Amino acid sequence: MGASTPHFALQLRNRIAKLIAPLAAENPARLLGEQEIQRLQELAIEGETRGGDAQDGQRALPSLGT
């Protein structure tokens, strides 16, 4: 786990979920992985700014939060 961008957050979330799936619920690595999954989920949705003014010749992108 480490720095990530909104663009790759969901891919990283899925990889971490696969890695921690076989671990016991009380395993420290699983607990940390679950925290990281939550952080990545939030980053993927809230970290991407969309719906603002478009540049000339481009249309604005829809918001991911709505």
C-alpha cells in the first residue's frame, strides 16, 4: 500500500481485497487491508473532480459522486 491516484484506486482496492481474503478476521494484515480498502474507495469517488468547467472544445465530465 502507498500513494495512489483516483484513477487507479479501485484497481488497487480489488488487489488488496484478493490478498487479504484468506486471512482470519483478526489478522493485523487483514485489518490494515480493510482500512486501506476504505481509503481507496473514498479516494476513487471523492478524489476525482468532475463536472466543472470544460476546456475549450471539450464537454464537462459528469460527477462520480452523483
